[in-house]
Amino acid sequence: MRVTQKGQVTIPHDLRKRYGFTRDRELIFDATEEGVLLRAAPERETDQLSQALVKMRGVADHNFSTDQIMQMTRD
């Protein structure tokens, strides 16, 4: 693996998948006696909420009116 002129490296797919290095995921670089430790930063609650909302978008396709939805949530 080579470092580019901009200081970038490509993390192999199997390692990205194994350690949860997804697109736009923040990573932490820790200096150790043996070298550099790379790990995924903890997800923020807002990131988790955003991901959940994206995942759920479009699943409620029953054409309910706002009044019907409000009634169901109040019961």
C-alpha cells in the first residue's frame, strides 16, 4: 500500500468491512510503540438517527392521511 501525494491510502475492502470503515465514517489514528493504530470513531447519536431515518424512508407506503396517522399514534 502506498501513500499518495495527498497523504491518502486505500484500505482494503475486507478490512473496511470487518472494522466498519464505511463511507464518511470518522477514523481515529493513535500512535503506539509499534506504529499507528487505526480505528473507527464512535458514532454520534445524531449520526445513528440520520442513518436510521434514511433506512426507514419510504417504508410507510399505505397512503394514510395525516389524521389517520395521528389517530394511530394516539391509540
